[in-house]
Amino acid sequence: MNAFDELTNNFSRLPGIGKKSASRMVNWLLKQDASYVQKFAQNLGSLQERIKPCSICGTWTEIDPCPICSNPLRDASQICVVEQPQDVSTIEAYGEYKGLYHVLGGLLRPLEGIGPAQLSIQQLITRIKNGVNGASGENSVISSVNNSAITEIIIATNPTVEGDTTALYLNKVITELNLPQPPKVTRLATGMPVGGDLEYVDKRTLSLSFRGRSEI
């Protein structure tokens, strides 16, 4: 197998990229300036070294804590719970939500061996108990900036069986904390299509879903 075929196979492993699309991408790269291709390779090679999960919310970031968690202008009384880091980018793109985030890293799928221990549910509980960030040590400065009580947990998991199951489980766990002033647990409204994926929802539908969210 030559270099062309190897790179084509590498590209074809990307989501939504088939063999033909991968081949076109390799052909396109071969026609570009060598400096561009070298820079592209450098950026790709250093990606996992430069980009890490935020130690507070779990979204991808080069700076830890991430710019959202460390921004004192964000609404520290709300935490939006999402499945994956890319969901944070989707919600941020529509520009209306001003609270904080928490990335679960997946959804409950018992048949696949994914239970609460495999997700960052305990970290969320810690944040709820200890204040908006649940931070300590090197994150104590961030915690002191955003230290207001959490009044609402917005569950923004996808409207699928797994997403609904995860939302109900989170509501149960948060309710059983028996906090003096428990946060309200809400779910995005049904403006989102059932069985849809948050990553592909248009901005208008996402905006209506946030405005029409209801308490679980």
C-alpha cells in the first residue's frame, strides 16, 4: 500500500467520509503548496497535545479552565448538561444561552456497558453541592469568581430513548440530594425533533427549544 492509499484510508475513517470523498481530499492536498500541507500536518499532529477537556465542564479547550468557565460575565446560576463537547459549540453558536455547561461524555446505555460510572455524573453532583464550579486547588480562583448558587440544571441531551433515560436519571439523582434549595431541573422543549441529534439542529429550532423548556 502506497502513501496515497494509506492517507485515503485514514481520511475514510472520519465520520461522514467515504472512500471516494477521502480520495478527493488526498488529491486536493497533493495540488496544494507544500507549506500548506506541512502546516496542516503539524496542526493535525499536535491536536491531541494542544486540545484537552476542561477540568471543570469537560468541553474541549487549549486553556484550562476553558474561556466559558472562567468568564465572570456568564450566568453562574445555570448549568446546561450536554452529551458531548461539540454540543457546547452548537449551543454557543446561536448566541442566546449565557450560562455554564457540563459535558457528560455520553449517554446511559446499559446494554453497551455504559452506566453512571462511565459518565461525568459524579462531577456534576460535586458542582451542584460545592457551588457552581465545584472547583478547588488551582481552580479555586475560578470558584471564587462564580460562586453563586445553582438554581437551574438544563438537560440538553438528544431527544432519543437514551437521552430521555439519562435525563430522568439525572433528575432522580439531583432530587435525592435533598439540598436546602435544590436547583430546578429542566429539559429542552419538544421543538427539537424526536430522534434528532443536537449537533444538526438548526439555530431557530434550538432557540425555541431553550425558550420553551419545561421542568421535569
